Amino acid sequence: MQYQRTILVVEDSDEDFTAFKRVMRQLSYSNRIYRVMDGDDALAYLYHQDHYSNPDIAPVPDLILLDLNLPGTDGREVIYQVKQDIMLKSIPIIVLTSSSNPKDIETCYLYGANSYLLKPIGIDEFKQKIKHFLHYWLEVSLLR
């Protein structure tokens, strides 16, 4: 059973974001997707600051899909700040990155990431990974 969920995608790559949306469409997911392109905007969105002050424009997400290596404030710092905030820390953060560095993986989990996924190189592998991500987080898991 699918519930309407709000997903905040923090991704600086237009190509990866477009591929993500395409997979969601192909799998008939109709969730609300909001995108920011760097860590600073992610934090502004989550704290309703700057041009995200209207909660209708920036609703609290049910799930955050986060690239790790971002311009400005990187994904590690976003995880750390979100998981320190009593109002936000229950939002699952799924890291989707090209970094397989064990130190990055360890840091993300230490800071409170809920899952760490490697971005596959090929489009077919990417589609499969996103399909599994969507199934687990939007159909299997119970979110707040």
C-alpha cells in the first residue's frame, strides 16, 4: 500500500535528479518531491528560512534523499545538524552518493543516517537501486 509522502531530494546533479524522477514516474509513484541543490539550501528548507519560510512551499519532508558531496555545506554536516534537532531528527535520511570511502560510510552512520546507498554507474543499475529504495521506504517502512 502506498501513502502520499513528501520527499526532499538534496542533489546537485541535474542528471541524477532527472533520472530519479523518471524512475519514480515509470514505477507510478506520485509522491511530492522537493529538490534543493546544496546543503545550505537543505538546511534553509528544513528550518523554513530565506525563501523557504512558507511551509506550503517547503513542507516538512517524510524522507530525505541526500547526496553526500555537495557545494557549500556538505551532506555530512546536513546529517549532523538534522539529527541534533529534536523536531527534525525523526526524519529518515538516506544517503545516495558515489563515495564508497569507509570513513564517509562510518561518519554518516555515526551522525545518524538511516541508510547509505552507492550511486551505480549505469542507468539500469540506477533504476534498480531507486526501485528498491522506493519500495522499502515508501511501501515497507512505516514513517512518522
